[in-house]
Amino acid sequence: MQIKSRLKKILTLRLLLGLVIGGVLGFAYYHFIGCNSGGCAITSNPYRITGYGMVFGALLLSK
């Protein structure tokens, strides 16, 4: 039972780490590269690109 709870804790930490890193990288992409004209659907909104970054980060680190 000890191993199962440790594994669950590690996977949860990896998921949270993926969310944080992805969110930071998504916002950094918006800040440094983003779309200034407002015509880009994803990169013109900081909340949207941060959310996408969080999802991608969580997906990458959840394996």
C-alpha cells in the first residue's frame, strides 16, 4: 500500500509541475512573441494562451 500512495503523490506532483511550467511558458510566449494586432485567436489573449500552455504542460508531464 505504501508504494501505491507514493506513486500517486509523485504523479500528482508531476501534474501540478506541468501545469505551473506550462502556464509560465504560455504567458511568456504571449508576452514576448504574442500577437499585437489582436487578430490571432490564441496568442492575442493572455488568459487563453496561458490556459493552453497549462494543458500542454500537464499532458507532457503526466506520463
